[in-house]
Amino acid sequence: MIKNYVKAARLRTLPLSVSGIIVGSFLGIDQLNNQISIFESPIFWLAILTTIGFQVLSNFANDYGDGIKGSDKNRTGEARMVSSGAITPKQMKLAMIVTTIITLIIALLLIYVSFGKENFGYSILFFVLGIASIAAAIKYTVGNSAYGYSGFGDVFVFLFFGLLSVVGSYFLYIKQIDYAIFLPAISVGLLSTAVLNLNNLRDREEDKKNNKNTLVVKLGNETAKKYHYFLIFGALAIACLYVFFDFKTIYQLLFLVAFVPLIKNVKTVAKNKIPAELDSELKKVALSTFLFAILFGVGQIL
């Protein structure tokens, strides 16, 4: 049974989910003149654990929501636990509740470690953001008004995986916002959205049959491919723009290495005729985004 919950947690999605935390933390540490190593920072590890909690909750909710709606009956890629009968809807709901409680406890600890008792207003703000993240994770596919079924999934991923993840984690260190930070946040958001877009390109026909009106279903295959190119090259351009405005050393361009497989992915998507073959590309883009986060961050502190 535990193995089924591990499958439902979809561990391969976790590196992508923490990419924004890595970028925001490196930028925050850099702003503090590297007074502490990122790996010695309790804020970093608590933020990572909180984000993983949100991602696992989102994956459980996605498995549950699509499972009870029948959207996963003929899906390509990893088998889903509720639709396959390996986990009952009741069991998955319980797993969602337990994951929510654990994640909230870690989030509260993160807030306390970062803000203490002196910044009560910030603590309230981040607690509200945490509740919003939980609600967004669940409402993606659960309920009659699930926004993943009406084409707004891309907005959720861009906002929460990109802007909130990078800017929020940066704020935990600095307690203020530097508006230039929004540029790498946008890059991470665009790359994260590219992963979702690939997933939806792969599943377009099944999603259309099941009335899951993702943005790909609404745009059509060819326009969705062009949208994918925009996401990849937009992320590259905006990351370069940040370095242009904040140039310190050539090491800041280390992140360009991560775009080698991403550009190859663009070529693969352009030539693709069989949607199921895009499944392997999901891992490539997700891991490339994770690599981008690490190289971008390391380039900032070298």
C-alpha cells in the first residue's frame, strides 16, 4: 500500500517543484553577502520541505480529481492510483488531509524561523499564502469548478511555481522585495509552465474526450506548440535580461548550459506527430528546469 502512495506522490515532479525555492534562496543568500551557506540555512530546508508538501498534495488531489471524474481511464504515462483502483477515493482523501496537516505544520515552523515574533504582519501574510497554495493545489482538478478543466492550470503553475516560489523564498531571507527578482521568477514560471504544456500536448486527445479543456485543447495542437516555443525562449531571454542588468561575473551565464537540452526539446516538439512520444520529454524539461535553477543560483554567488 505504501508503494501505491509513493507512486501517487509522483516523485519525478519534485525537482521541478523546488526549482523556484533554489533560485530565490540563492538570490537571498547572495543579497546577504553569503553570510551563511545555503545548505546551512534552516529557511532553505524548511522552504524545500514545505514546497514538497504542497507538490505531493497537488499530485494526490490530481490523482483523486481525475480518478473520480474518469479522466485517467486511457491516459498515457504513469498509471494513476485512484483510476486503477490501487487506492480508493476515500483513502486518497485521507492522504490529502494528512499531507495538508503535515505541510501546514512545516510551513508554520518556516514562518516562525524566518520572521520570529517581530514581524507578525509578514507571518500572517505568508500563512495566508500557504492556505492559498493548499486551496490551489486541491482545486486544480477537484470539484465542479476545477480550474485545470477550464484552461487555467497554466496560470496556477506560473504564479505558484514561478513568482510566489522565487519571490516568496527571497523575501524569507531579506524581508523586502527587489523588483529585479521578478525576472528570474518569470523564467522559472515559464519553464514550469512548459512542463505542464508538454503534459497537456501529450494528453490532448484524451483530455478533449473527457471535457478537460486545458489550454492545449483550447488552442489546438499547432498553436500549443508555438506557445511551447514562447515559454522556452521567453525564459531564456528574461534570464539573460536579468544578467544584463545585474552583471557581476561571467559565471552568471552558467545557466545557459541548461538550455542546451531545452532547445533540443523545442526541435523534438516541432517534429512530433505522435503525442505519446512526448512523455519522455516531460522528464527532460523538468530536470533541465532544476538544472537551470542550480546553475543560475551558483552563478550568482561565484
